[in-house]
Amino acid sequence: MTSTVLVENNAERAGTPAAIPVPRPVGAGGPAKRWSTWQMTRDALLVGMSLEDGMISRVRGHDISRFRAGGRRFVVLTKPEYIDHVLHTARLNYIKSVEFEPIRLAAGLNLLTDEGDSWAEHRAAINPMFARRYLNDIVDLMIDPIEEMTSELAGRAGRIEVDLHEVMVQMTLRVVANALFSQDFGGVVASMSDMATKGLRITEVINRFSTVGLLNRSGWGLIKKSIYSRVPLPPPFSTMQKIAHDLDDAVNAVVDDRIAHPTDSPDLLNILLSADEGSWPRQRVRDEALTFMLAGHETTANAMSWFWYLMALNPEARQRMHAEIDEVLGGRRPGVDDLAQLPWTTACVQESQRYYSAVWSFTREAVADDVIDGHHIRRGTTVIVPSHYLHHDPRYWSDPEQFDPTRFLPGAPRPQRSTYLPFGGGRRVCIGQSFALMEMVLIVAVLSGEFTFDLVPGHPVEPEATVTLRPRHGLRVVARRRQEER
Ligand code: HEM
């Protein structure tokens, strides 16, 4: 097979036999190109999937695209109805693909990587912890570390220039530690930003071998075994080994401490330890705890960094946000009832998640042959849902390159299902979405009461698409005290 990427557009495909996908002109993009397996394999190895230059950037404007890279078959879906099919209608036919193996390597079998009845049972046990009613009760636990770090920043003399991304990593990690674990996570907080950057970069490079089929699930299993064997490994595996052991030590310290000193606090750790009357093995408790430690802060930290970046680029939206926060809070600590009084601030957070989605794409694997609106999906095919593209598709968003929070104000039409996917969708939707939204609005309210953040001139801000979308060189800002503006 020489030409293996077939870009199909369903609207234009009317009358075409369903089983024979035909490349043809689509949208405004001109004739669809055919990409050879060789081209896609080379791209996958050299550039990865990345956001603008990588292989999935080639499918812009098409409802469904097919390509092969090495030994793997892919389809990329950009039509919401097709994504609905995978996430909702035929969800049982789609499991997490090999792209989730790096998460399994670090955090074993957990809510993100588990499947079937076992997943459903664990999700049901943890769900109550993330229900709105419960979250309302832990607002104060979220705010304490936010206020502490804001005061630390405010206490600095002279011109305050910081890497706001690093501040966001520490802040979101401390929020998870305090609100979900009644802990402070110790020294790991200071080293997390560096560990995540190194770990995600190495993973992105190793993932390229997965993308072309050179590293399957068993291969990842072997890497995991060697990493945890404590046998010294060559670079880059030695770096992964160090990170894995540091995280393992940190999470084990948290779990062991609670076992040695039981508490009756109704936090996540106690839910994990007491789930089903203690029938979860110690390993599963460790794996879930590490998942929540990592998934609970890394995404939120990136989402926050993109938020501050976009606000710095949109001073009018920022000014309106400051006015709203000043009017509602007048400098006092926010409480749960204030959240509903901050619609513009909330809309800015939601629009920033559209503009730069911390999880910019996610994947599934078909476990059996399937048909999506006449398009055959063979068993073993990897399905890519490129959220970032959906969020910028002019078919679903007017003027998508415009940062426009009014899209999310109360009363605005709700986005069509599966066109706005910052937290994924279907039954595997992010369990922490309400937690994250609440936390983000609180962080914005507290920090914006104190500071205006402006970009340091000349500092490059560039999206880096690893598993999460991160600012490659951090986010250097000058923090100006708002007191002086008023
Ligand atoms: C802005 C912040 C966040 C973003 C953008 C985000 C994004 C996502 C996305 C897209 C998924 C679905 C992945 C897929 O379907 O393949 C997901 C799942 C998940 N997220 Fe989040 N997340 C955020 C915050 C959080 C927080 C705060 C927590 C926990 C405290 C969390 C824990 C999880 C877990 C455990 C799953 C797996 C759920 C399951 O499969 O049952 N996330 N997240």
C-alpha cells in the first residue's frame, strides 16, 4: 500500500460507497492530500504528533482522516457526531490506547488506565468525593494554600518577576495536597515542576516509537519493570528511573503516614483506604493516590498558565474581570457563595480552556470492527480526538481565533456536544472537572485581587505539546501590585 491517508468529508461524500473512502476536496482546504505511510512514519518519529507541525496538523478541516504510521492504523475525528459515537453511543467498543501506557508506568492501574467493571467500581467509590455538595465543603481547604502563596509573593520587595508557570505548579499541587490528602506533600512540591518537564519530554520522545508501533504494551511493561528494578539504566531511562522513584517515595510516604496515624478526615486518602471496607490492595491505593497527585495538578497548572497568558494579551477582558472581582469581593477572602457572582471571571477561565486546552488531544483503541456513519473502523485502530482542533474549528465556533469570553456567559448558547472537550467526554469524562473549575476561579479571584500579571517583554511563550500542552519556556511575568493602580 503506497497511499494510506484517506481524508474523507462526509458532507461531500454523499453518494460515495461507504466502504470505499475517497480522498476529495473538502471545506476551504482545497484538494485533500494523500500521505504515504512512509511520510507519516517519518513525521511521527521526527516531529511527533505535535500541535502545528506534527502529523495531526495535516487533517485540519476534515471530518475523518485515516493514516498509517509504521504498523499502526489511525483515524482522526473532527466531526462532533463521530466523536459522540466513540465517547457515548459505542463507548464499550473503545478502550484507552497504548498512549496511556506511560501513565500506567508511573501510576499503575488507576482510574485513568483501568477499564470495564473494575474501572466502574473504582469510579463509583471515588465519585462522591467530587460531587458539587462535597466540593462546597472543601472550598476553604483549597483557598488556604492559594492565599499563603499569594501573601508570599506579595511580601517580596521591589520589582516582582516570576515564572508564573512554576508558581502555578506549586500552587495547584499544594491545593490537591491540602484539599484531597490533608497533607503538604513535603519536598516533592518544590521539585515537581522540573520532574514533570523532564518526565513529559522524555515520554514524548519515547511515545514516538509507540506511535509507529515499535513499542507496544508489553514493551512499556518491560520498561516499567526495569525502571522499578533499581538496576542502574542508561539515559534517558536513568532520568525516568529517578523521577519514578522520587514520585514513588513521595506517594508511599503520604500513604504510610496515614496508615501509621489514622485520621477521621473525610478526604480522598481515607476514601481510598477505607473503600469497600479496605478491600483495595495497598498497591491500588498507592496507584490511585499518585494519579490524583499528578492528574490533579499538572493539567490545572497548565490551564492556569494559559489563562494568565491570554489575559495578559487581552487587557480589556482582564480589566472587566478585575472590576468584577473587586466589586464582589472588595479585597476579602472568597467563599463558596461568591463563585456564582463571578460569571465574567468564570467565562474567561472557560474561554481560555477553549483557546489552549491543557489536554489538547486524547486517544482510544477500537476493540472490535465498527462503522461510524458508513466509515469502517478496523479492530485495533487508534482513534484520535484532537480537542484543540475542535476548539478552533470555524464550523462550530464563530471567529475561533478571537479570545471571546462572552461565548461562556450565562444565557449564551451552549456549545454543541463534543465541540468543547477540555475535560474529555462520555463516561470517562474528567472526574475532577468541577474541582478544577472551582479551584481555577478561586486562584484567579485571590491572585487578581492582589496582582496584574504582564508578560516579560522578549520572553518567548510557545505551546509545547507533550501529553499536556505546556508553555515550553515557562511563563515569565512581571507581577504589579494592584493596590498601586487603584
Ligand atoms: C484544568 C484541569 C484539568 C483538565 C484540563 C483535565 C482533563 C482531563 C481529561 C481530558 C480527561 C479525560 C481523558 C480521556 O478521556 O482519555 C481527564 C480524566 C481524568 N482526570 Fe482530569 N483534568 C483536569 C483536572 C483534574 C483534577 C483536578 C483531577 C483530580 C483531582 C483530575 C483527575 C482525573 C482523573 C482521575 C481522570 C480519569 C477519569 C476516568 O477515566 O474515570 N483531573 N482529565
